[in-house]
Amino acid sequence: MAALTKIFFRFGVQVWHFVGLPIFFFAVSMVYHPFDILEFLDMGGGMLDFNLTIVTSIFFGVMLSSRLILYFARKSLNLSLPLYVAWCTAEVFIASAFSALFVNLISRGNVTFFLAWGKLFAYSLSILVFPYAILTLLMIIRGMREAAVVQTEDLIRFRDSNGKLRLTIAPRAVLYVESKENYVSICYQDGAHLRNYLLRNSMKRTDELLARHGMVRCHRTCIVNPSHVNILRRDREGFIFADLDVEGCPSIPVSKPNYDKLSSLL
């Protein structure tokens, strides 16, 4: 199953979820009175506004925590669409559990925890399935459009020192380029495999070519594609390395003068 595109993990998308969904839940509950949610939360004591506000706040807190985890762990997660749907369902499940605990306490035990949990989960899932579905559909469409743009972008045309065309490749496929005396070694992805192409050319000319495609010099011997950098780390001796998001790819050295520029692109 294909992994989700990066658009699902953007911070703006997370804001739409942890702000928009609780507001939608509150508004629909107040305006349309779905099911018997208002009667359930009112508890016959004129406490509807207070209880609904607290439940909405609980949903906000749970979704905020969940979405921040999703955002900050985005580089280590490999979610498919079914797993993402399960993640969204878990958000509602957990928020309903905390809300049920509140209802159980506020009712002084007259409403059991599991009864409240079941009702709130059914209510909230029925209400929130629509905004969840709409946001997910919009992200899928946006991801398809961005993928189409990537597919039609200018290819990188590597030429040797005599100007003869040797390699044509999509920018996304390039991982890094390493200097090898009078040659440069181009490491790129070919499907699920890593390939290296040895090209007779200077690092300076290659740097000028790749800079037009968003790649940066990270070391006097290396140029790296920032879109593949997973993490920047220091070893025990204080040397900086870039670990890429492709299995089997070696760590790339990063010099201190180039660290800030590279880190700002991640």
C-alpha cells in the first residue's frame, strides 16, 4: 500500500484538523441538534452550554496532541491511507473516552463511563466523518496535482566536460553528488535501487547545474538534495552528517559553514 504524500503532514493541514474539527463539532451540535446529543449533555439540569463547551475543549486538546505528534514524527511515519483513517478514528475514540470520563464525573456516577463513551463515540464519529472525509479528499486531490507538476518539471541533463549529454534524470531521483578527483559520482534512485553514475566534470559546474533544481553544497566534496535529508546529526567527534530517507544510502558529510543553509531548507 502506497504511503501518504507529504501534504498530509504539513503543519497547516494539522491546524485545519485540531481547530476546524472541534469548531465543526460544536456548531453542528448547537445548530442541528443531531441524534439526542443535546438532551444527553444537558442531563436535565440546564448544563448543556457548559458540558458541550467542555467536551469540545477535550476534543480540541486530544486532536492538538495527536496532530502535533503526527507533524513532528512525520519523517519516521510511513502511513498508508487505511492507517491514516485508523489514526483519525483513534483520535475520536480517545477524545470520546476523556469526554465520557468528564460526563461520568459531572453526573456523579448517574451516567456510567462506558455508556457515555459509547454514546459520545457514536455521536462524534457520525458528526466528524464529514469534515474528516472532505479534508482527506482535498489532500488526495492536492497531492495528485503536485505529483503531476513534479512529473512535468524540467529534467536535469548532466553533460560531461566536453558538453556531451550523459545522463538525464528527474530532480527528485537525485540523492547526492560526490566529488571523485576529475569526476563527480551521481547517486540517484532507480525505482527501489540505488545507482551511481560516474561523470567526468567539475564539482563547480555540477554545483551550478544542481543549484537551479534546489540542491545545495553541503561539503567541499558533496552536493545534497534537501528533499531527501531525514536528519542532521553530530557524531562524538563533533562532525556533522546528513542521513537521507533512502535505505542503504550512506551518511553525507556536512561542513559547519554549510550547516545553517542546509538546515534552513528542512
